[in-house]
Amino acid sequence: MPSRHDATRFIIALGAISLLSDVTYEGARSVNGPFLAQLGAGAAVIGIVSGAGELAGYILRLVSGATVDRTRAYWTLTIIGYIINLCAVPLMALSHHWITASALIIAERAGKGVRTPARDVMLSQAAHVIGRGWGFGLHEFMDQLGAFVGPLFVALVVTKTQNYPRAYLLLAIPAALALATLFASIRAYPNPARFEEPQPQESIHDHGFPVEFWIYVIAASLLAAGFVDYPLIAFHFQKTKLVPPGGIPIFYSVAMGMEALMALLFGHLFDRIGTTALIAGAALSAASSPLVFFGSFFPALAGVALWGAGMGAQQATLRARIAELVPSERRGSAYGVYNTAYGILWFAGSSLIGILYGRSLVVAVAFAVAAQVAAIPLLWIVRRRTA
């Protein structure tokens, strides 16, 4: 059996790729909302585009996940996805209309959709050796370090130049480094499936996904429906002049820093208390929206920090729980199903929240909170059934 050291090194390699990738596309996402507004888009368009990007990415995960289970082409799908994902960002610098920029935002999310199931299966296999929660938490920590640095980098560029295209163009540097790290990792770990022994074949073909998996998917989808995309939060900050333009990506960086720290903490907690850790993360996320949209400067900052903390808790535990519910040979399909349902509800919720924002901020926030709170009883049911 592979050693803990070997598995940890592989997870760190995947984390390094994610770190550099997140510098690229999370840096871009921190200003996508204001950039679209500058090009003429309104709140509804920003909410719909954000949701459509996630929808495209998550639907593609259904196809990509099934392809992974059938072909075991983990690295091939990972390469294709990262190339699309990372190349779309610097091309934003060439956008002169919100339609072009929107298409590139959706393409960036689509590329992430192609590569995520393959990456997550490889990650779950290595995390089997060191602990699911800790493995996913460590990866998410590195991932969010990139998400912390990227917006700070963009904030510096925007503050100095007042030029969004210049920031997008400079993000080509971490994108190129991410691709170089990816190809180096492939050479070092050509067969990541060796980290986890396969289940007997009859368990793969004779049984569908367990009932607990489907309850879990519904719960995760409710969490997605109530999730407020940062482009809409950034739009709110810009519209109300609550945060100066250079401070908007800094707020996002604070959220990403909290997400990184909470991913480590909740990943560790997951290995000790299981789904209860995810329930706590859902509560943090639900509490963030009122502070973000109704607070003054510092309460809004606290809300953004809670938003990041809730995301970190969820990202470290949601995928880890699926790895425990489904054997590795069907895990690509399981991640695909989970991500597709998650993405459809994310799109629906994001679009609805964006539309409601233009009509009643109170109703928009109430919907976001209610959807996430509604997931908690279902997560508790999964916890009880799998105890």
C-alpha cells in the first residue's frame, strides 16, 4: 500500500496546480462583476451570467464524470479542462462588450467542469490513505491560498492602473505556471489510481447509488441554491459605494483567506465528527448574507469573512462525504451527478437572487438564507442513517 508520505506529496502536487489556477481565475472573478457593469451589464445579467457559467461547468461534470469511470483517463480530462479554464481568463482583456466577456466567463467555468471529476477522483484516492477530510481539506487550503493571492494581485493592478483588461492580461503568468506544474505532476504520478484498491466488480455494476447519496445530493443542491455569487456581492458594493473599487477584490481576498483556513479546520473536524462539520459550515454560510447586504462597512466585511468560512467548510467536506458513500469505481459518475444537480440549483438560485435583488433586497436575502437553512435537516438525516 502507498505510504502516507507518498499520498501527501501527491495531494500537495494537485494543490499546487490548484493554487496557481486559483490565482488566475479567482483573481479574475473578484472583478468580473464590476467589469461586466463597466461594459453595460446590469444586476440581473450579472447574476444570470454567473449562474450560467456554473451551470455549464456542473452539467459538463456529469459527462466528464461518466467518462472518467469508463476510460480511467484521469490526466487527459484534467489537461483538457485546465487549458480551457486557464486560457479564457487572459482573453478577457480583449473583451469590449459584455456579451463577449460573458461568453469567456462561461467558458472558464466550463473548462473547470471538464477537469473537476477526474481531479476529485484522483484526490479521493490519495485521501483514502491519509483521511478523507484531511486530504480534501489540505487540497482546499492550498486551493484557497491561490484564491487569496489572486484578488490581492488584481486589486494592486486595478488600484494602480484603474484598468481591468490590464489585470486580466497579467493573469496569464500564473496560468502558464499552473500548466507547467500540471505536466510536471503527470510525469511524477502517472498512475494515481494505485492509492486505493478497487472494490469487487459486483459492487460496481449490481447496485445503484445508496439512498443516502440522493438525500445528500438534495441537501447540497439547496446549499447551492442559496449561495450568493461574489460578482453580485461586488456589484452591490460598487452600486452602494460601500467599498471603494480597489477594496472590492481585497474583500474577496479576505473571504478566500478565511476559506483556506476553514478548509483545514473543517477537514480535520470531518475526520472526527463527520457530517456534523458540514452542518456547522452550512450555518456559517447562511449567516453571511444579511451582514453582506444589510451591514455597513465592517459588518459587510464580517459577512464576507463568514461567506468564505462557510465555503471553506463546505468545500472541504462535501466531496469528502461522497467519497465515503460511493466506491472509487463509480465515484466519477457520483461526482458528476452531484455536481450537475449542484450546478442546476446554483444557476437557478443565482439567477433568482440576481432578479430579486433588483426588486427587493430583503426578499433576495431571505431566499438565500432559507435555502441554505433548509439543507440542514437533510444533512442531519444522512448523518443519522450512516452513523
